[in-house]
Amino acid sequence: MPQALKIAVPKGSLYADSVAALGRAGLDIQGLSDPGRQLRVCSGDVEFYIVRPSDVPVFVSYGGVDCAICGRDSLEEAALDVIELVDLGFGACRFVVAEPEAANRPADADYQRLGVMRIATKYPRITARYFDQQGVQVDIVKLHGNIELAPLSGLAERIVDITATGTTLRENRLRIVSEVMASTARFVGNIASVRTDPRIRELAQRLGEHK
Amino acid sequence: MAMLPVTPRGFRDVLPEEARLREGIIARVQRRCSLWGYAPIETPTLEVLQVLEQGGKLAHQPFRLFDADNELLVLRPDVTLPIARMVATRLEAALPLRLRYVQPVFREQEQLQAQARERTQIGVEALGLHGAAADAEVVLLLCEALAACGLRDFTVAICTVGVLRELLDACLRDSDLGEDWRNRVLRACHESNLVTLDGLVSDARLDARYAQALRKIVTLSGGGEAIAACQAIATPLGCADGLDELAASWEIIEAFAGGHVRVDFSVMSAFDYYTGLVLEAYAPGVGVALGSGGRYDGMLSAYGLDAPAVGFAFSLETVMQALVAQVGDDGQPQTPDLQTVEVVETDPVAAFRRAGELRAAGQRAVLQVADEGAAGAVTTGAGATAAPGAATATAATPDSATPAPAAPGATAAPATVTATAATPASAATAVPSTNFGTEVPECPKR
């Protein structure tokens, strides 16, 4: 009797699309439509775990779950060992560098004189890698949410954040300076699970066929 | 304020219960490898960084330090590179060689990653041996070693990197894609990032046949049919390097591995030094590989000796995690009961002699000295008790102590042996004692 297949589903903006994709792939997702405060939903030989998006790579990498749906943003930031199986296409967003529309002084001018720029972000690893590639020296401040406040308050000159439509940035009078990378939702598996449990590759196949 | 008496992060003490389990596993695995003709070796804890890097890219971040000569040293992050160095420089004449080892390795890890920075590697290297039979030998020995650890449920996934390397060579030859593209494909394969791989092979400059082959091959897994499927894809493109050899190994492996081995072309592992067979071992309940290995025919030549080599290594700690996860495991060593012999002040020699006799007979005997815990103790007087199932022993002394209370389950009529019965002859003929417990069944299920 095989053990239940453990699947992590990300809370938040990817949740509805993730559940729909799992449904199209033939899984029984009834319990996921309104789980209430329940964080684990059992359905036949599948167990769903409803996990905070940035924690999904941790659950997968350490084998807490066998597989998961997870945004590329979280995967890149966590930089943990997982097997990336399918690009699911939904949850598209962009990582961008942004600064206030009406800055007193342009950040570039300050950078000329100071030699370093302060960047606020929820994604310090992606941010560091991007600016290293650009050859720009930055001091990175990690925040946990509402990154837009950092340049508005003067905490940092610029931010690196994800945006789907750009609305939040516009409403906070921030403009995009450059693009860091694009992200979509991925189906990922734990290395040991993928190599030992054929159900994961089968699920990957079905998810790929029913995008 | 005094510092908390802690160990460095990722380094830890091993207390007796765990240490005994480790000792038993190591002894059984070493016995297995010895039966296959592998000889033990040790390499130094510290190596010269530049010398190690000469053999290949270090797959793990090592601890570095400068010594008094200003030499940049590393604590060994693995054992394969040091063995390649050792064999190429000191054992050339002895090839072919089959070597085994149990050594700690040291690797830097970021904070809060739940990763040890010191772990014990158990492994073998077969040097100067090439061909399918040598590959099969190493795969089968890994299976026997994992079974000797007490694991019942594990999988060894094998494939060859030859086909991927040839395909990429052909891609570069027949298009204007460059080294950068090749490296990105190799990294995507190493990370098993099929999404990135798909993006890279969708490059318009690449012939569609190669793109299709690269996409398909990494999804193949199973048994001999997976190798055949890979051959069907790669042979028309002239890129079937290593597949015949893998098929020949598989024929041997399949006959003896008891279903523990499968072919999986997604195991395009890893380190750039692998040239043929690659393998990884997994067990349920553990999210990481127990160990890995493969063929690295180019590494010794980096040290000036042109000789092939193949080997594996696994982490003792990860295997123990898997053992704990496998409920009902019966691979744990049974430690024979421990007998206690009290040292009586008036005649301590008798107790030492008595304990010596017990040990000569293959039993475990601990001396109870001075004020050591009295309850349940065996005395060297007329009355004595033993732990359940063990023969009771008595060292006869003139002024016998009162009999100690019998341990639960002790035999009603213990056999009594007197201290004077011990002679050098009887000790010499006795079975040698062991601390490792009994051997467990050693072979994988067949």
C-alpha cells in the first residue's frame, strides 16, 4: 500500500489557479475549495498541504511534501534543491526595480556620488544576484511586506518587488526602472520523491497536458 | 558572562546509543566491502586547496584555513579527490585497486538550513578498472552495503552522462550555439530543472531533432526498456556514447540487485568530473539522496596518471535517518547483555580474572569498582545475577557477599563458574569477543 502523495499548494494569489490546475489534472479537489482554517486536506491517496508561498521550496526540498506548485520567484529566492518539472503558465508576474516618480534627486545621481545604493526588497537573494550581474553596488534591506513604503519614506532609494499589473506601483507613485526577471507558477518535486515515486511524473505529465 | 558550552553549528556529539548503532553499521558495511576485495585506506583531514582543485571542481564549499607556512588548506569536503591524488601519486604501480573508506567530511553550510557541517562518508573506489562489469560491481556493492546498513527499502538510480555529453557536442558542432549555452544546459540537467532545459533547447538556432532528443531523454526511466528507448533516440543522431556499456551493466545488475536498481536518465548528476555511469541512492522518508557516485575516468589524469575509476559514497547520518523512518527495521545490531563483576576490596585480582574469563568466552563483562551503583549488581561472591539471557558468573571468594537480587527474567539456576577455573589455555582457545553485536543478514533481497 503506497503512502499518500503529499502535495503543497501555495496560499494567496496562486491558490485558486493552483487548485484549478490540480483539478484539471484529475485530482479530487473538493476539500480545497473552502478549507476554512484547515491547513491539511486529505483526499483519497493524496494529502494537500496549504503552505505560505515562500515556504513551499523548503517543504519540497527537505521532503516535507513530495511535490508542489510554486512561483518561480519563491524558488529563485529560496535557491534550494528541488526538481522543476512543468511551467504551468499561470501566476505571471515580473520582478522589477522601481523608484518614486517624483524623487527629489534621481537615484542615479546619488549613486554617482555615494558609490552605493540602498534597495529594499522581500527578495534579497534575487536582488543581490541581479545587481551583481549589473555591476551596481547596493546595500540590501530586507522587508517583509509593503515594500512600496521604503522609497516613499526615504528608507531606501529603490525597491525590487514583484508586480503583475503594475497597479500597486502606480497607485503609490512609483515607476519601473528596469526588469529583473519574469515569473510563473511551476510544478516542482522533491528529488528523492521524483526518482522513487512514479505518481509525480504522471501528475507532471497531466498538468503539462491540461494547462 | 561565560559562553554557553555549545558545539559549533552543524557539528555535534555522538552519545553512546547512537555511537553503538553507527559502530555496528560501519562494521557491517566494511565487512561487506572487504568480502568484495576492497582494502581500507585513510587520507588526511587537511588537504592543500590548490591540489584538490586540480582534480576537479569542488562540489561543496570547504572550510579553509592558513597554516604556519601560509599554505591555504581545506578540511576535506569529500574523499574521492583525495583518493585520486593519493593513488595517482603513490599507488600507480599497484593498479588496479579496490579501496574502501569511512571518513568524516566537512562542508560549509548556510545558517538555518538544517544541514550538518560534519558528516561521515562511507564509500569505495575501484581504480584502474573500466568497463561494464566494473560499473555493475560498484552498483551491486552499493546495494549490498545499504542492505548491510539494515535498509530494506531503497532505490539506486543509474544512468550515463556519455549520451548527454555527445548530444551537446553535436549541438555545438551543428549550430552556432556556444559554450555558454552548453554550460547552461548542463546546469539545468544537474539541477533537474526541466523548465529551464525546455527553454534552452527551444532556441531557434538548434536543430529540432536535437531539441526533441534532449527534451525526451531526461524523462526516460525504468529498466532495460528505458536504455533501449534512449538508444532509439540517440543512435540515429550518432550520440549513443555509453549506452551499450550501460545496457551491458544493466544485464548484470538486473540479475542480482533484487529490484533495488532502476535506470533514470534524469540523474544527469552533477559534478563535471563524471564521464560515464552516474548513480544516486534514495530511501523513502528521506528527502535527499543517501549517496551518489559514478565513473570519473578523467580525474586521475589531472594528477598525472591516465587511469579509469568508478566509485560511490553515502552519508552514514542520512542512512540512519532512513533506518529510523523504516518502521519495524530489524537491521539494528543486537548488543549482547553486559555482565557486571564486582571488584571486592579484599581480592580485586579475582574480579579481574573472572571478567577476563567471561570476555575470553565472548561475553561482555564490566567491572564494578568502589562505590559504583550497587542495585542489581553482580558480586564476585557466591551469589550472583546476570542480565536476562546471559550466563551468570561468579568469582569464588572466601567471604562471600549476600546474593544480589535477581534481575527480572534471570534464569533460575545460573551456571556457576569459579575464578580458579580460569587458565591461560582456556582463555587462548576462547572465541574472540566483539563489541559490535551480531551480524545481520547482509545480502539484499534476491
